[in-house]
Amino acid sequence: MSEISRRHLLLAAGGALLASPALVLAERLLTPAQTLGPFYPDQLPLDRDNDLVQVEGQAEPARGTRVQLHGLILDGRGQPLAGALVEIWQVDANGIYLHSRGGDRQRRDPGFQGYGRFTTGADGRYRFRTIRPVAYPGRTPHIHLAVTLPGLPRFATQCYIRGEPRNARDGLLNAIRDPQLRELLIVPFVPVTGQVDEQVARFDVVLGATPAS
């Protein structure tokens, strides 16, 4: 399937990506790693593009609030990393993963892709269309994100919603003891002006390793 750019998705933050205060902070602090988790898809979907809310062959789109998730993949000096494979996966609106043990399969939303991927260009940017994550027993809402660069092991982390009350009780999030580092994983999910049930979230990832040349 075509990528979001061919579906005329407009990112609300657009041209401001390279000039925001978040980028200045990103030059100083590396993104904390988190577990890949037990629910990375054990069988990848046939449709694995960066639009998770519309599955090829499914008439109905995903249930849930639409989210434009985007950001930059950077090195420790704040320079963009090209050729980074960015993967995301998360539960659907019913709290079910795209995994054989990820919940009640009968309740899984067939209109939600559950997994997507995007390869960064020279600007280091990635973008996805997905849904606002929901909670499930034992976890606050989150989106899993992994980055793989040529010659380097896969880096995994998770993106959380700023202002979500369950964050304070999430054991995995709060295992990051340094509050400044913990805050790097918590980002605003902001309503898109003029759109109903659509939000935008920016999540930059800063890696300490340098890819092989």
C-alpha cells in the first residue's frame, strides 16, 4: 500500500520539526530504552505500511481516535539519521495486540493494522497514522517503537501520553528512576485544529550509537 504522503496526510507540526526546543533537548539526552515486550507481533501483517488505521482489503477503518505520530530519529549530536527502520505496534481500541497471546482474538478490531513501519530519509523524519493508545490490565496507554540501523542491534522504547493518570502507577515507565529521562518518553497528544477525533503527537528518538558507514 502507499505511504501516508500519498494519502495526503498533512502533519500539523510540518515545517517546525527542525527548530523546536525539543530538538535542543534531544542533543543532550539519549532516549531511554525499554523492553521490546512479549507482544511484538509473532506474525507480521501482510499490510505493514505506516497507515495503521486503514487495512488493505478491510472496508471499515480502525476504531478509536486517529493520531498522527511523527518525529525525528537522531544521533547523540542531534544529527538526523537516514535509513533507520522505524517500527511501531500497539493494542487496538479493545486492548488487543496483533499477537497470538495478545488478548481475546475474537474481540480484535480487523480494521486496525496493529503494526507499521517506515524508513527515514536524509532528514531523519518518520510518520505514522495510528490511533490514540488505550490502557489494558497492568499497563498505562503506550505505543511501542523500535529503531533499527544498518549494522546495529534494534533499539526499543515506548511512547506515553502526557497527562494520563495511569502513568503514575505504571511499573515499567516508573522503572526509569531519573524523572528527566522518564519525561522524554511522555509527549502531548494534541487535537488537530478543524479535525474531529484526530490528534497529533511528536516523539523524537535520540540514539547514542552511530550506524556503520
